[in-house]
Amino acid sequence: MNYLLLILVVSIFFLFIKNGNRKKIINSKIPGPKGLPIVGNLIELARTKKNLHLKYLEWFENYGPIFKVSIGSLETVVLTGYPVLREAFVDNSEIFTSRYQRENARSVNGYKGLINSNGEYHKNLKSVVLSEMTSTRIKKMESHINQESKRLCELLDQHAKDGTPFKMNKYLNLFSINIILRFLFGVNFPYTELDDGSTSIIQVIQKFLQHVSKPSPTSYFPFLSTFINDRSKEFYDIHKLLSKHINTLIEKYKDSKQQQMDGATETNITTTILDKLLIEVENNRITQSALISICIDVLIAGTDTVGQTLSFAIVALVNNPEIQEKLSKNIIDAMESVNDDHYSFSKYRSSIPYLSLTVKEVFRMYPAGILGLPHMTTEDCQIQGYTIAKGTQIIQNIYSTHRSESFWSNPNHFIPERHTQKDNNNDTSKCVHFAVGSRNCLGMSLAETEVHTAIAELLSRFKFTNPSTTPLNDDGIFSIALTCHDFFVKIQRRN
């Protein structure tokens, strides 16, 4: 038995070496930082893990828009700048569309979620989700977003009366969580659940986000997954608890839907994304466990990105008070001109251009998907003269595309007006914050509506100031999404 195990280990190792060598040979002409034997550039990346996006920016400046990195045994090519990203993910989309599937994700959902699935299965899921992301559907969501904005403003009123500094991030995170929970299940949760120490879904989501971003050995040495499962027991416990919460919400939704149908005609029954996914389950196109994984993917993707984007927006506006005042005046003037109390994205989007410019600049300076989600080439392919081997992990270097002087004038300065300028170094088409290609962010319309609405509602009611003489930290921390440092603000009601 020991001999059989030894033969298996040796066979897997040599198969790994053979496949790895093929990719290394084909990718050898691509420039990039030199790595160490076996570990490649892993040690250098580990030293800068909280600023990984800055290391990729440094490498882009040194090696250009296409460079190679060895992350353990994982051959990786990093693409930077819209022209290169377009050539790969639009002009050669069939080769670059597939998601790179990490082995440790198999044990979580068997690659049956929305984020890490591939092929026809993913195409079917995508069509279901996109059918609920039309402009008509998003417009119907506006009333829910406005209601959640009102709840947030009512909470902030208490801090305005109190007059003492408070931590803003947590409220913005729950704002985005509640929007997605409403979108999926028709529910939301009180802001008091942020600090109650319970195992409510809010607490579990926050813990899950912390654990899912932690690195693991099999992410860098995939062949190890044959011998070990490197996810911690705590991760599986949290995932199990989150799945239980999601399943409970699904069952409650089904019950409430049945009650609606009992006393309704077919014409006045509204359908949601969950209704359509439940039909997929009934038709055996997805399993119940896959449904839970899909809901988790939508929840996590829609929560962390918007919450962090709003946090960075407030930080930028506090650090640039003249922009905050100009934006606030534009919003208030537009709403007062028609005697409106609340902002509507579909109504005001074109009538408050400075709000659109400000949001574009927030997306540019603080892209939530710093490096996007990894892809994998399904064939050998040439991009700008370099051959990239089949099976190579591909990264969209979004942060560097937004923060390099190669593409922008004064890239580290918050300048909304730059998006009205069409010179070579201020071209809005270079913004790729929702990624490029057919697997870009499915929820970008909803995200834009959330961000515009939240900023408009907050700035029309409150003035945000820094309680310290030191500017708020806007560096960002590398994680699943670019993460804003915790920050404190003071607020006062505007007249």
C-alpha cells in the first residue's frame, strides 16, 4: 500500500513538472521579475501582502503592460491598461473568458457558484442573473435603495445631534448588505446588529469576508490539494453557518411568495432573481446547494465592493472639503429646483453632472476589484507579440490601470473634473473598475445606482468633517476588494 502511495505521489509530481515546464517554456519570453526556485516570486509578494496592488504597480512600471509572475508553482501573466485588456478579453474572449478555478474552492461549492463556474453552466447562470439587472428592474429597485438611504440618514441624525466623532465604515457596509439582502430575499436588518456580538447573518457575513480572503498553500501550489485540505475548520464552520442562514432566508421567501400567490392574479405577481433561480432548481439545472452558493456569491460580491467604495468616497470628500461643498450645492440645487426631498438615480443622473464626475473619480481612484478575479487561458494565444501558454492564470491589473502616470495626469489626486477632459492622459474609457470582457461585474448597474443614491442623499443632508488635523488615510488595504481603513468623522446637518 505504501508503494502504491509513493507511485501516486511521484506520478502527480512529474505530471505537475511536465505541465508546468510547458507553460514556463512558452511564457519564457514574457518579461517579469526573477523568482526563486520552487517558490518563484511568492516570498516577495508575501512581504507586501497588504500592499500587493502597489507591488503590481511597481512591476508594471518596470516591465510594461504584459509581465509574468511565478506565484509558487502557478504561472501567472498580468495585463495592464485598457488596450491590452481589450485585446485579451474582448478580441480573444473565448480564450480568456474562463475563470481560474482554485482547488480549495472545489471543497466549498464544487465550482457550482456564480463566481468560479465555467462553460455552459456559467452561461446559463449569467443569463438568469442578467435578466434581473435590466434598467427596468434596477429602476424598480430604486425605491428600496431610497428607503435604505433614509434609514441610514435617520441613524446619522443621532450622530449629528451628538456631535462626537464616530466610525463611519460599519454603517456603509451594512447599507450595502441590506440592499443585496433586499434584492435577493426582500429583507433587511437593523443597524443595531452591527455590534451586538450575535451570530446573526450580518455578523456571519463579516466574519466570512475576513476568512475567505486569507491565502492558502494550495492557491500557490495546486498539486498539494491531492494530499491536503488547507481550509481551516473555522472557515468551514463559518461557511456552514452562512449557508444555514441563506437556506433559512430562501425557505422564508418561498413561504411568503406562496402566500402572495394564494390571493393574487398572475398579472400582479412580481418575479425576482431568486424566483428564477428556484425555477432552475425545480428543473434540475442547479442543485439546492448550488443555489445557496450562488446566493452567497451575489451577497459577498455586492456587499464588500459597494460598502468599500462608499467608504472611500466619504474619505475623499472629507479630505477635499471644497469638492464636498461644490458637490453638495449641486445636489441640493437640483433637488430644490423641482421641490424634491429624495434623490432618484433615473431622474437626476443627467441633471447633476458633477455627481457623475465625482462617482467616476471614486471608481477610478479606489477600484474595488483591485486585480479582478483570476482568469485562465484555454489555448495558447498571442497578445501584443507575446505568446501566453494554455492554462496560465491571467490577472487584470485594474489598480495600476487606474493609478499609473502612464494613463493619467496626477493619478493620486482626487480630481472629478478630469473626466470632462479628453486628452491622452484623462480618458474615461481607461476606467476598468468593473473589469473587462464578458465576465465583468454583472451587478454594475445596481452598484452605480447604490453609490450615486447614497452619496446624493448623504451630501444633501450632512456635512462631513475630519476630527483630526491629519488627513484621513485613503491608501487602501489589499483584500478581496480594496479595503478602506477604519475612519472617524464628525457630521452636522445642512440647512
